[in-house]
Amino acid sequence: MAVQSWTALLKASTKTALIHDGKRKIHYLFTDGKEMAEEYDLTTDELIVRKWRSKSTLKGQGPWEIEVGEPVPSTVACLESDVIKENCSNPVFMRKDTKTSFLWRVRNLPYPKEVYNISVEPDQRCCIIRTNNKKYYKKFNVPDLDRSQLPLDSSALNFTHANNTLIVSYKKPKEILTLEHELLREVKKLKGTNEGDVDCKTQ
């Protein structure tokens, strides 16, 4: 039921498509004024970026909040010699999905795999990363499951560690796989231009 209501919201949104730099870029404008922007790899159809924007209290545009993809660096940063080096070595949390799993990466975590404890908290509708040495703690939700009001399943969660990066994966439930397949099919029907602003709206 909830999956259907989220699907209905997607179908009711005004969609615009743009093909640029090997990516299919889709912009969604929802009836409540919220915006969602997605970027797909043209070759693999994998989702590269998903970000959201809401109207601010002053009715202007709020900042984009990234749900999937590389976080925007807060400073041009880190490579400059006069900038404090610790900023570069802080853990960086980001999400980058595959076709079958939600995937989160935490860079700059040098501790061995046995230090990490990753759990699902169904009551709080979130996952939590803890370390035995108390050096890192992160609570995060799965917005896709929240939007479709699907339960969290601890058996879907897995993790590995390599090259100072913790990789947490959560196997997508069949409802999400079906929804994503249908959405991608609809997105491919949009006639996107190759550059500039696009005027290509669907019902």
C-alpha cells in the first residue's frame, strides 16, 4: 500500500530529463514543492546521484541535500598546504548503491574488521555503526524503505572492510527492486535533450 502511494507521488510529479556527460539526469517536481534530482549512468543504468531540495521558510530555494552520491566538499580544501591536515583524515560517510543493494562507504577508518559492530534497530528505523574502541559511531536510516514504509531486516545487512574503508550493504527487498525497475523504465521514456534547460514534462 505504502509502496503504491510513493509510486503514485512519483507518477504525479513533473519530470524533466537531460542527457549530459554520459549521464541521464532526471528532475522531479512534486505537488508539495519538493524537488528530487537523480543521475543515472547511461551505460550501466546505475544510480549515481539522488538529491533533494525543499522550499525554505522564506519561500526561496533551500540547499540540495544529497541522499546518494559523493558528499559536496565543504571547502575547496584539503589539498592546500596551509589547511589543517586532520580535516582530510576524518571519516567520510557516503552512499553509493548497486542494482541489488543499498551501499554505504565510510572512508578513513583504519581499524580492522573485527572492531566494527553494525546493527539494525527496527524500532528506530535505522542502522547503527559502532566500534569497540569507541572511535566511530554513526546512525543512519534507509530513506527508500521509509518512503515505502517497508520494515528493516537484519538478515539483509552485511559489511566488509578494505583499504581503510568500511563498506556496509543492505540487500534491496523485492518491492524496492520492482519499484526501481518500473521507475527506470518510465525514466527511459522521457525524451531528454543533450544540453541546456529541458522542457519535457510527463503527467
